[in-house]
Amino acid sequence: MNTAEQDFALNLLHIFDSVLLTEEKALSKGYFPDLSIAELHTIESIGPYDSPAMSETATRLGITTGTLTVAIDRLVRKGYVERNRDTKDRRVVRICLTRKGKLAYRIHSKFHTLLVKRIMDPLRPDQQLMLADMVKNIDSMLEEQYRKYSEEEHKRFVLDDSRRSRENV
């Protein structure tokens, strides 16, 4: 790896850490000290106007519905989310933000908007497009890697499960 690549890698990791740390600080000192970053991202995935099904939200977050259920239980207790049965299909549970949840959503969204504006405003339109494309490419590569690792993990789990089944026979 050359010097430019090393600098890029270090800066990319630093940006990732800084965004998470800044979000955590803003939460702990702001209006919502009772929320974790994961809970805030759950609120963000629900959205201020929708009432998505639990399964849709879990898929959007890349987690199981069981994991989401635990998070939603906490957010309901804290007053950020409500659960409702779907009017057409009672088996489907829909979730929506309360007023408090919508406020948390808006404040978190404002943080992201300010971050983007601070980075993009000094750039010319062509530079903005180039930066957006670069970030999109980084995101795609990371998503591809995540999928690859998830598939490998699933295959390993299936193989281990298959071996245990044969051993128990």
C-alpha cells in the first residue's frame, strides 16, 4: 500500500470513528441521553411518517426480527415508538414513531444534514458529484464485503449444523 492509500485508509477509519463518537456525545449531552446510537438508527429506519412492518424494518437494518423486537420493546418503554396491528392483516405488526420519536428523528436528521452541508458547500458542483460517486463506490464495496462475509458465516453455520446432525445419528 502506498502512502496515499495508507493516508486514505487511516482517514476513512478516523471519519467513521468520529461520526460515531460525535453522535454519541450529541446524544449524551442533548435532548435524548436515554437513547443509544443503535436505538437512534432504529428510529431513523422507521421514519417519521411511515408505519413499516417489523419485518420490513428488520430487513432495512440488516437484523433479525427477534433482534428488532428487543430494540422496539426498549423504544416503546422509553416512549419513542408505538406498535399497532395492521388493519388488513392482524398477523402483521406495524411500528411508528411517537411525537418524542419524531423529534429525535428530526434532530438526528439535522445532524446529518449539517455534516453533509459542511463538507459539500465549499465544493463546486462537479466536485460534489465526484465526491458523492466516490462515497457511493465505497458504500457498495463495503456492502458487497458484508454480504460475502454473511454468506460465508451462513455456510459455516449450515456445515456445522450438518456435522452435528450426522454425529448425533
